Amino acid sequence: MSAIEVGRICVKTRGREAGKKCVIVDIIDDKFVLVTGPKSVSGVKRRRSNIKHLEPTEKKIEVKAGASDDEVMEALSKQNLLEYMKEPIKIKVQ
């Protein structure tokens, strides 16, 4: 399992944004992180998310903690991950 860390690309597993990919931009505490899609790419708004509602992928981008959506977009396009971020994932219901 990939670690929860700044720059890690995750898939949201719960809520209205379930199945959409997001990037961790900051770690709030041991239960919550700040994620962003950015909204223009994957439809995920910048918001606080419970770690339990995220499934980390093996992909990671280089961004500093608290990076803006523009910085995240730039890092994603540099690593050719914009199309990857747009693809929704089918969530398996437990």
C-alpha cells in the first residue's frame, strides 16, 4: 500500500466524488488530508478528506505542501498525468 503523503495521487472511495482521482496537497492530522482534483481536471474540489475515504495509487507528483491548484496542474502536465486524472474509477462496493 502506498503511503499517504503530499503529492500522492489517490482515488476517492466515498461521497459524491467517489471514483474520482485527487492529489494530496497537505496533511492536516493523522485522520485528515487536504486534497484537490484540481476541479477543472478531475472534478474534485479542494477540500478536507478523511484518509479512510482515499485509496492511494502508486503514482505521485512533486509538489510542495499547500501547493495551489495551478502548481498541481503544472506538475500533472509535466508528468503527462492529466488524462490519467480525468479517468473515473469504478468503486467496488464492499
